[in-house]
Amino acid sequence: MTDTPQILLAHHLKALKLPTFLREYDKLARLCAAEGVDHSRYLMRLAEMEMIDRERRMVERRIKAARFPTVKSLDSFDFLALPSLNKMLVLELARSDYVERRENIIAVGNSGTGKSHIALGLGLAACQKGLSVGFITASALVHELIEARDEKRLLRLQRQLAGYKLLIIDELGYVPLSATGAELLFEVFSQRYERGSTLVTSNLPFDEWTSVFGSERLTGALLDRLTHHVHILEMNGDSFRLAQSKRRSRRARLDPPSDEAPQE
């Protein structure tokens, strides 16, 4: 009989979806009793622990739902290596207020300058602010759109894409699009116009986007929508990947492999 209250309490906490309460209430009660903490402060501590843990789980779910290829924060980005990038603007954007205002971001620059890293960092920041985020490359998105059209589920996919508070489309311009692919991608941008924020990274300046979409009319209409409320990040500079490769080659020349057998 003495175990009945604990059994019922565990049942109720599970039903109320309070896993941190269930895990911590007994241990925290002993600690608060030893410290002479009253019941109100005990409950406040327990509630704070539940809130913190719940927010952590929600952020983890949003990050998983975003389908980031890897999780990167802005803290690990080397701003000093890219003087052309406006660091203050990036840090301001990390507050994610632009998402609430339904504004867009375009990161433009040559390959290897960290555009995807910045996009991932801003996407992570948005997840941490409680916003729904989707991440996909332009070529993968077009492939999914064409596949969905062929399988008669295009409308469902379009609704999903329109529902994200922030949609990140990476690597626009690396692969030319077919006429069908260009039109389907244009529809995504059009449906999100002034309804949600879109972040695009591209290795091409705007005057070369026609080579991707294959139509001046379509490109003009796209840029008109995308740049209406936009923050542009200029990211031209030396390639980080090329610089890292050169450093590795330099170290290899300075430290040639030894012919001696390794010591046991």
C-alpha cells in the first residue's frame, strides 16, 4: 500500500507528459528538504527544470525536422577570413526577427566561402527561436518537386514547403534547371512571397541567374519577388576549402613521412 501514491503519481505525470517531473521530483525533494527550501520554491525549481528540458527537446525536434545536412553554428564561422561579409548584419539576422517580418536573405559569392555555413547557422538560430525551418539544395528540391508531380502529390509537397517559417534553398546556380524544374521552383518562391522567409545561397551574381532558369521572363519575375524584402550577404573571397587544402599540402611538404618503421 505504501507504494500506491508513487505509482499513481508516476501514472499521472506520464499522462500529463511531464517526464522531467517524473525523473527529478524525488531527488529534488530530498535536496530541497536538506536545504530547508519550502514547498513553493521546490515546485518552482521543478517547473523550471521541466520547462528547460521541454524547450531543449522542442529545439532538437525542430533541428531534426529541418533536415540540416550537418549542424553548424555561427560561433564556428571565421568572419576574419572573409572581410567582404557584413558580420554585424549576420549577427543581427541571427536574432531571427526578419523571419517574423517575412523578409528574405540571399547569400551570394564564389564557391567555398562559407555560404552554406552561414545558412546553416541562421537556420539553427531560427530553430532555437522556436521557428519551423526547412533546408534543401536547389537541385534536390527540383528533383523532389518533379517526383511529386509525377506521383500526383505535388500539392501536398507545395503546402509543406509553404508552411515553413524559414525555407533555406542552398546552392542555387550550381546545376542548370530544365524548363519544368525552373517553373516548379518558381512556384515555390511565388507561393512563399510575403508569406514566409526564404534564404537562398548562390555562387552566381544576379545577372547570371538567367543561365540557371533559362528564361529572362521567369528570372525577372523570380528576382522581383525574392528581392522585394531582402537582406543581401556579399560573400566573395578566397575559398576556405582551397585554403585548407593548401595548408594541408604545405604541412605534408614540411613534414615528409618517415621511412623508419614505427616503434612498438
